[in-house]
Amino acid sequence: MAAGQDPHALEARDLYRFYRAGEEETLALRGVSLTVGRGEVVAVAGPSGAGKSTLVACLAGLEEPDGGVVLIGGERISHRPEADRARARARRIGVLLQSANLIGHLDVRANIRLAQHAARGGAGPQAGELLEDVGLSHRSRALPSQLAGGELARAALAVALANDPDILLADEPTGELDGQSEQQVLDRLRARAEAGGGVLLVTHSRQVMNIADRVLALRDGRIQP
């Protein structure tokens, strides 16, 4: 860890999030606090409706928590203007979604370059290096629609890592993959942590939990003791 670098890739303190529909109010997060250290993989597990996807959205700055604060690498990203959150997200956060995070009309290499452009010239790795790391050098000119399921997941991971983020947030990263493809993605997520990045995984999968240093149980919007 560099001198002066925050030891936490991610820190969340007392997060609350509620939604209103008419007179009905749903409290999705109820005082969630957690940390992810640099070099650590943390899995968040829980049943459907526990608040896992809401948690990822708040941690990524895609939604504002109604209470609490989120810090990425020591920088507060919550309760800031959307433009500021978007810039911080581009520089500091990699988001890997089950539905993939690729633009359909761009090839894999162009998707990586677009992510790097969004960070305004961030000092991330070269596209070729990222593609080699995920085993897709030979598919750099392929469109997302031309990729098999495992290839698509690895391409999405390369895009999520395009700007060498402090934290990688993954929502069910292997939910639609076969066993071999799942293991390839998990190996690369584990390697990301071993290289000094923080990784937080939201999952139902026992295989995903097995690569984690810690597993947190989320139920009814709360981290269980």
C-alpha cells in the first residue's frame, strides 16, 4: 500500500435506503455498515429481497442513500452532486453486473477505451494488457453479441477494471455461467484482490463465497451478527 493510501478500498457507515409507492414505504437498507480492505474479497449473501442490489447501487454511487455515508479509497462519494459521483465512480469504482456492462455496437477493445475515456484519461492499464489478463486477446474486435457466455463475463470484467479501480463491485457475477466459465471468472476476481484491489461480491453462489476472505449475511436490510 502506498504511503498515505487509505487501507480501506471501501467503507460504508450506517446506510439507510427507503422507497415510497403511494402511502407504502419499504425500508431496503437499515443501518448497514461494512468495510472492504485492499487485497480483500468480501461476499455479501442473502435471500432475494434482502437489499443486496440496493446495497450495490448505493456503494457504487448509482443511488444516494437516505442516510449514512460511502467512502471509496477515503473519498466520500455519497451526498454529492451526480456529476461528482459519476467522476468518482469512473475513476475509483469498477461495477460488474450480471447483465454485463458492455455497449452492444462497440467491440470489446472499444468498450474498454470508452470506460477509460469516461475517467478522463485515468492511468489504468492498456486495453491489450486487460484483455490478456482475462484471456480474451484473440477476441478484442468481437462485438458483445459474438461472445459466448463465459467470454462475455470476462469482457465485462475487463471493462470494470479499465481504470484500475480501488474497489470492484460485482452483483451475481457468475449467475448465468457454467462451471468452467464460473471458475475462470472467480480466478480472476481472486487475482484482482491478490494484486491489491478490493472486491465486494453480492451472490447466492456457494462457489463465489468460497473465494471470499469474509462472508456477510444481509437479511431484511441489515447485516446479521
